[in-house]
Amino acid sequence: MKRIINISIAFFFITIMLVSCHSNDSKEKDKSTNSITKSYSITSIKQQALPTTLRLPAQLNAFEIVDIYPKVNGYVKEMLVDMGSKVKQGQVLMIMEAPEVEQNSISAYEKYNRTQAAYVDSRDNYSRLLKAAETKGAVSPNDLQMAQSKMQSDSAWSKSEKANWQAMETMKDYLVVKAPFNGTITQRNIHPGALVTIGNKGDAKPMLELKQTTKLRLQVNVPETYAPQLGINQTVSFTVEGLPGKTFTGTIARQANSVDDKFRNETIEVDVLNTDNTFMPGMYAEVLLPMQGHDNAFIVPQIAVVTSTEKKFVVKVIDNKANIIDVQTGNEGNGMIEVFGNLSIGDSVIVNASDDIKQGQLIR
């Protein structure tokens, strides 16, 4: 019995020793594997501009656009245009009627006539008294002063009523709606007999919408990184989704000179002639903007720039050790990218960099 127990104990210790040896062998193998240094490719930094072409979405919009609302309350008497009508500046678009406006104008004119007659009478009276005052003692100074004051008061009253009458006449003019510029009627939301009221609040639709379509604005938002490379009169090309296979050109006419706080973009506009109605306002386009690049930029392969959630950086190698250098990026193309940071011409950077590389790590 004792012999069996001794054999079992011996077998137990032998098993522990074998497991321990296997574990040590595994650790040594893992240690040997981890000691292998990853191979990195190194390149030298160059300083030069990197010209490229930037593709951005854009939209064609009417050069001028206006929603036409009523300036007075009234009824639509006659519609002289419809959706799609081509109109000229000053052309009558519609005629409204408002009997109360007509009556107010007539009433204002009558008041003006009465006050004008009173002013003429007081003026003539003052003139007579003034002439009579040439004879000493014929007219008292007080009577002359009162006559003059009455004339001035009647004059002011008459002018006030005249201004009121002219305002009423202007209100009558608002009953005839005219086009403020040449363009195309793109919306018509009313018909003869409809009651229209002043105001454009809430969901109220305009009576008419007028757009200038013979000249359009191609509007594109350019990221602030690229915006400084653009200038007025610079030629750009663009394509339109609705006209596949065709490329058009234009020149930059306006720049916002301001960066949007939300999207960090600057809006630029390209004037597009459309006398042959090739385009329609609202069309989507793709603009090709030629970027000249930055003369003070350094260029590296795109894969050399590591982008993390916190920053962008390249790994510069000094004395076979990794140095993390924060950078900003610019133009990119043909596998290269502009970078800006604490770098110099000829510096060595890792091409196949990654965020696994740590500061001071040995690079072989």
C-alpha cells in the first residue's frame, strides 16, 4: 500500500515539472517573437507646392430671385402671366382691385383741396393786410401777425393733406404689380378673384416667384484649408448632373471673404451665362477647382500621415528613434500630401507609419 502511495506522489511531481517546462518554453518563444523589430520604410521630406484639382459639389441658383407678395389688401382682378412666362422689367404682371383704397384716395384728395383753398384764402388776406399796412395806422401789428400765422398754419395743413393724398395714390399704384427685373415666372399661386392680404409671415405662399435665369450663380462651399488658394477671375470648370458628358467653364466672380462658423467653409460664386437656357436654377453640379499649392509646404507620402481621434502626425526619425511631430495637411494628389509642422528639408520620416509607434521607440 505504501508503495502505491509513493508511486502516485512521484507521478504527481513529474507531471508538475513537465507542465512547468512547457510553460517556460512558451514564454521563451513569445519573448523571442516579440523581440523581432518591425521593418519600416524611410523617406526624406521635400519642400515644394503640390498642385492638384479639388472636386466639390455645387449648385446653380438664379442670379436674382424675388417672392412677390401683395402690398395692399385686395382682390385679384386680372392675371397677365403664368408659370414659365418670360417678363421684362416694369412689365405688368397682375392687376388687383380694392374699392376702399380708391375711396380713401378720393377722400384724401378732397381734404387736400379744402385745405389748399383755405391756404389760398389766408394767403390772400395776409397779402391785403400787408399792403394796407403800408399806410401808417391802417392795420395794427397784432392783426398782421395773426394773419401771417393763419397763412403759415393753413400752408402746413395743406402740405400735410397733400402728402396724405399722394400716399393714397401710391397705394393705388400697388394694385398694379410690375416685374422688378427681367426674368421668368417660376411660381404662380393665385387666380383671378382670390383675396390677397398684406404680409409674408408663416406658411403664406407668395403670389408669384420671379427668377432671373439668363444669368446664374454657381455657388460652391470651399473648405478653409483650400480657400486662400483661390482668387477673383480664376477660371474653373464644372459639370452638371443633368447634362452628362459635357464640361463647362466660368470665372470666380465673388468670394465671401468669411468662413462659416459651423462648417468652416467659404462660399464662392461663379457667374454662368444662360442666354440659351442650357441650365435651370437648382441644378446640382460638380466644380473642378485648380489648386496651386503652398510654396512653404513639405510633401510626404499620404500613408506617412497618421490621423487619430486627437491629431494628425508624422513620425520623424532622429538617431534611429521615433519622434512624433504634429502636422496640419494641405493639398493632396498622386499619393502625396502637403504637411505643415516642425519639419525641415531632408528630415527622415516613416512612410508606413501607424499610431502603434511610440515616442522614442527604436526604429531599425
